[in-house]
Amino acid sequence: MSNANSTYRSISITQRDEGPPVWWIGRTGPGVIFIDDIFRSKRSDDPYISEFTKAAYKLDFPLDSLQNIFVPNVNEMNTLSCIKKVYKSCEGLHYPSSTQQIWEPSSSEFSALLGTGIGKVVAAFVLCAWGQGRKRIARIVTFHIDANVHKLYMRFDLEDIWQYALSLLSPGL
């Protein structure tokens, strides 16, 4: 799919050897990856999902241009269970929620979400793509769109470490 200003690509990567199945299905566009469906057996010797994610984005865009990773329709049980517990632990917050929730790195909720299956995939991708000390997950946003409150989305916002460090040194900039 494409529009007048940019191009988005649907990508499907599968490993079809004789071992356990592995797949990565998603979309990429300028500054964004949508991870629609992923699977990698723990018994697999194939590349990790983080490697597939990196390869998918690099097909069309420079890695340093990536700003957001979306996971639409979160259905990984560990992640869903954690999100429901996180919402329940926050006073006045109910799951599903009609408002987006922003989880900052300083919160225990952020740490819990990063420890889920989806969170680990995104964290591993950041380390795989840039190594330590280059990029960080600046925030995690969870939300539902319109009336479909049972379709949970997650967005991971990325930022350069140096931008973050500058913001700490110069809060007014």
C-alpha cells in the first residue's frame, strides 16, 4: 500500500526448513514497523524474531529513521495477562479502557510490560539493531481503537539515547 508521500510494505517472512516453524508478518513504513503476527519455536535454530524485524525494516528504510513499533491486536497470552493485571493495579483504571495509557520507563508497570513476550521481542530488537547505548524505548502506549475494545494495541516509542540525555541536562529545550 502507498500514499502520495510515502510507501508502506506488507512483509511475510517464513522459515520453511525441516525444523520448527518460524514466521514474521508485518508492515513497514517511514519511521514505523507494525508487527502483525510472529512465531518462533523455542526449539528453533533459525534467526530470532529481532533479526527478522531488523531485516524487514532495512528493506526500504535506514534503521536510524525508526521511531515507533506497533503491535496491533495483541494476542500473546503472557502479554495480555500482564496488561490486565497492570490495569487492575492502577486505581481508577479498567480493562479494556477507552483511553490510551502511557507507561514511562520510571514506572513498575513499564518494567512489567517490557518483561512480557511482546516486550522482550521489542527490547531484543532494539539491542539487535543498535547495540547498547544508542536507542531506548522511551515509552509504551496501550490502547483500543473505536468500539473494538477487545482489540488491544501496543506502541513502543523509540528515541536516541543522546536526545534523552540532552533532555535531562536541559529540561527547558
